[in-house]
Amino acid sequence: MIKIAILSKFNEKDYTHSRGFTLVELIITSVILGFVLLSLVQLLGNLSKLGQGGNSRNKQTIIAQELMEDIRGRRFDEFVSKSGSNWSTTLGTNSGESSSNKSSFDDVDDFNSWTENLGAPYTGYTTSVAVCYVNSSNLNTCVASSPTTEFKLVQVTVSKTGVPNLVLKSVVSSARSRLDSY
């Protein structure tokens, strides 16, 4: 008797209004979750690349600063003082200096057009240097080397494939221009 009562209650339920999911609802949910997961994977990949770019930028900055300090540690010009009304009008290496060996450079403009592909721990990085004379009224625009001025603009560029170039600029002045300002 108890058995019949349980079975009869079980048969009385209306299963047409059940709360389960249909196959269509499950497919739509799966598709939406797929798009969400795909977007998250792509976002994580982009964040990873961004992190690597920041590390490269730090290395570029270190390389540029070290090279700039090396350049600024040299004399202003080949001549200890102006020869007549000019400093040397030729920017770049002079006789006795090797364009492939920066340790032979004795003044700032010897670095003009100098390029180096770096080794470990900076493999893949390249440095290049440009030096030109500038006027005190516009320190960002190069002028002809004759007549010369008391200021040289040094531009160090550090590049690596896949990363924007880093450019570091500095103006170097002769001792005479520093004395004239006092």
C-alpha cells in the first residue's frame, strides 16, 4: 500500500514545466563562454608582450645613458682652444682614431655617425650617434659646421627590432661658453 501511494504521487507531477536547461540554451551558453575565454587568452598575450616591451625600454635607457656619459666625458673638440675663429669643422674621427674603436676617440664629435651592434647581455640592441653644431638660440636644430658654434648636440639612438627606438639628446658646450656665462 505504501508502495502504491509513492508511485501515484510520482506520476502526478507535471514534467512539462520543469526547470532544466534545453539543448539550445546549453549551446548558446557554450558559444558565449568560448568567446569570453578567447578574449581573455588574447588579453593575457597582449599583457605579456607589454611587459616585455617595458623590460626592453629599461635596457634601452640604460644603454643610452651609459653611452651618453661616455661621450660627455670626452673633450669638446679636437682643438684645446679655437683655431682662429673656429673649432674643428670636420665632425667625426680624425687621423689616428679608428672609427670602429670608440676607445680611440678623444673628443665628442668623434662619435658622429658611430654605430655599434651590442653583444650579451644586450644582444639584439643597436646604438647609433649623431653629433652636430647648434646655436644657443635653438639647441634642437643643427647648423653648418662653418663657422662653428660653442655648442654641439649629441643624439644617441638605441634600437631593437619590435620595440620603438629610444632617443637621448644632450647639448655639450665648450669651456669657453661656460666661462662666458659667468
